[in-house]
Amino acid sequence: MIHKQGRHIVFGKGDIGIHIGCNSDAAMLMFRNLERPFPIGKLVKGRETQEVELLDTDVVMSFSNAESIDALMNCLKIIRRSLRVSAAQASRTADCHE
């Protein structure tokens, strides 16, 4: 279920932080704008677990079962492949769902 309004997240510039969290019911990803770009894919180590106040611009994905994560990963693999082909071929669309 998508709560509130859908959001458009634009990746590729290193200006979005991806935060990982969990509780007893679900695992979560939180996407937050960074004040300055950071190297894409670089893990930030040494951060202690902390509670975070959600900002209006944050986007949270919550997963209550591993199959939902698998479905998202499969869709991400498909779109990753499309980035490797010519722009003309990449204009195709497909639907993935959990």
C-alpha cells in the first residue's frame, strides 16, 4: 500500500542518503536528501543506531516479508540492465509487482 502521496526520487548524483532500519514488524529503507553529494555506494561506518525524526521530504520503504524485497530487487535488476543499453531501447516500460 502506498500511503500519503507518491514521491519521485531521482538517483544518480550522490545526493540521496539511504538509511537502513528495522523493528519487530518490518525492515525499512529511508531515503533522505543530503546537504552535499557523497560518493555513490560508499557505506558510512561507525554510526550508532539512533531514532530519526522523519522530515517531510523523506521517503520510507517498509518490508514485512523477504518476498517483497526479492520482488523489488528483481525490478531493480531489470532497470539496471536498461541503463546499459541504448537510449532508444531503454524507452520501453514494464510492470513489476510484489
